[in-house]
Amino acid sequence: MSNFRTESDSMGELQVPADALYQAQTQRAVNNFAISGLTMPKQFITALAYIKQAAAQSNFELNHLSKSKATAIEQACQQIIDGEHYEHFPVDIFQTGSGTSSNMNANEVIATLATRIGNESIHPNDDVNMGQSSNDVVPTAIALSSAINVVYELLPSLEKLSQSLEQKKAEVGAIVKTGRTHLMDAMPVTFEQTLSAWQSQVNNAASGIRHSLERVCELAQGGTAVGTGINADGEFASKFAKNLSANVGISFKPSSNFFYNIGSQDAIVALSGQLKVLAVAQMKIANDLRWMNSGPLAGLGEIELEALQPGSSIMPGKVNPVIPEAAAMVSAQVIGNDATITVAGQAGNFELNVMLPVIAHNILQSVELLANSAQALADKAIASFKVNQPNIDKALAKNPILVTALNPVIGYEKAAKIAKQAYREARPIIDVAEQETDLPREELEKLLNPTKLTQGGL
């Protein structure tokens, strides 16, 4: 037993690894929740440290915590914020639904570090958790970690993806290609029109995410156990939000109704819904890229994605659209995460939601996956694909659907007959139209000009 030490809490004594920074309550959680092997995300642990830091600052300013204790707690929290000690947060995601075990894990680790820093005893509950409850800390940690990741990771990645699309429009936007509806030949479009549609999806998704953050940044902290604010100074919530905002660089404010923030996770459900919108947009972009890249001989072959790795262990020379495939899988995962968050969001029983840890895991995973996949799409798919002009021109020249432009001149029925004949004989539509109408070739060239047809009108 030399590798263990004895710790105690209100339930008695138990053995804890000798080198662990955590104490008895964390060890009980480790013993009780050997379920998945998945621990709380690092972003969530960092958020807990930010919360304890701002709480210590606020309690000192309100004369409830000594300067020496507050300073020691702040410094201990900063070590965690700086990326240290994550190995001392072993609690499984599938734990008590309030996340109390993770809150106490943070309290204990910070208390141990702060005691070492300040050379005076720091208590995990009385000092580190002063004016707080797991019931307001954990919802605040979910909101805080989500906001940090969205503001500093996801939104910049989406901006980069949008800029990559903008640059690609400038490079290849004027090229005309065959449009497709139902995966069948349709009227022509330009690459600029195709890329602008993708860009609008990305920009609109980003706008929805920004809007949802307004509610996320209204915090539960200060509501304590059930929303009444018991054991917290009346000024604690506003002091806390001010200090946290300064420490993190994002504007937060106390909720106007703590009962709402503690009893529900509606704001995070809404954020997840907006992430799902982005996932749907990303899936559409990824699939379009895969179709346009398909072939290169037996598919559309309109573009050539960057060759990043061998595509087969048995077929030499095969190269696959790996980045769009990865992005599509991310989209599937995020859509699944949203379903979990939706179900978990319904677990608000009276004054507390009791599926908080799984909400934290899923929302943070969604944000991280989308940020990384957007970056990959921007750098390794959009920016680097090449247009296969010969294939595009060949398909465009033989596209019978160009005959749509002749509808106002020769009528739908006559145009349909010409289109079918062009399909059947595999001839350019202009040749068949010249043969089957009285329109001179020169006029047909103007009417069937693919570039003009991308501009709409009569």
C-alpha cells in the first residue's frame, strides 16, 4: 500500500494514489463510474479552472476570502489553464448527472495545488467552492467551454473556409459547367455560382452560431444549488461575470433567471442545433466535391482534388477524396451528437438538469470536429482542387438540356423532341436544333451560349 495514501470525506476513509492531486470524493467517483474510459474534455476542465479562478477573485473582492488564499487558488487555476495536471482529472463522462464528481475533482486538485503554493491549508469546499454549487458551476462550465471553443476555434475556421471559397471563385469562377438536378444534366452554371452557394451555407451557419452564443453567454453562476443563490453573496454573480470576462476575453453576464439556466440546457440545445445546420452544410459541400471529383475516367471528372495519400491497399494508383470523406463523417457524428444533446436537454427535472456531463462531452466534441474539418476542407480541398476543363467542355457541348433556352422560340414540345434526338444520337444540341428548326446557326449560337444561359432571363 506504499503507493497509496489515506484520505477521508463525510462518508469515511479510502485509499487514494499517493501521487494524485485529487482527494477522497474524486476517488469515490473513479471507483463508482468505471463505465466508458472517457474522461471529461480538456476544454471543460480548463473552463472549471477559469470558473474557480474568477470565483476566488470575486470572493476576495467581496471580503469573503483572504488575499493569500485567493492568490494561491488563482495561481493553481492558472497552472491548469496553462495545460498542466490534466492527468489528475480521471472521472468518467458517465457519472452523476449534475457533474458533481467533476466539480469536486476540480475543487480537490486546485485545493491541493493551492495549499502547496500558499503554504496554508486550502479546503476544496469551503475555499475553492466558496459561493458555488456543482449545480451552477457545471452548467457555467458547459457554457464557458462552448463559448471559448466557438469564438477562438470554430468561427475562425469558418471564416478561413469562407475566404478559401472566395479566393477559389476568383481563380475559377468564370468557368461554365453543366448544372445538375436529381443528379441529372440541367442548365449550365458557373463555378462562381456553385462556390457562392457553398459560401452562403458556411456564412449563414456561422451567423446562426454567433446568434445562439448570446444566450450561451448568460451564465448560471450565482444561482448555486437550485437558483435562489443560497450561500453566495448577492453581488457575487455580477463580480464573477466581470472577472471571468476579463480573464477569458469574451463578454459574459449573469443570467436574468438562474432557475432557467440550472433547470434547463435550452441554450446549449439551441447552439447544438446551429452546429447541426453547419454539419448539414458541410455534408452537402463534401458530397458535391466527391461527385465533381468522381472518376477520373468513369465519373464526372470535373475537378481533381489534391492527391494526399494512396487510396487502396490492393489497387495501385488509386486516389480517393479523403478530406471530403472525413468531413462527411464529422457531419454524421455532429448530427448524432445533436440527437444526444436533444434527449439530454429533456432531462431537466424540476430545478436541475441531470445529464450535464454527456451534454458537455457532445457539444465540445461537435465544436472541435467542425472547427478541424472546416480547416481541412479549406486547406486541402477547396484551395487546392484543379478544374478539368476538357471534361467540362465536352459534357457541356453535348448537354441536350441547353435546348431549354429555345422554349420561348420553338415551344416546349418541339424543344423536348430535339433534346431526345440529341440524347439518342449523342450529338451536340446545336447541331440537332439547326437540323430540326429554321433558326440559323448564328442565332442558335447566341441562344445556346452556355455563359449567357448562366445569367438567367429571356
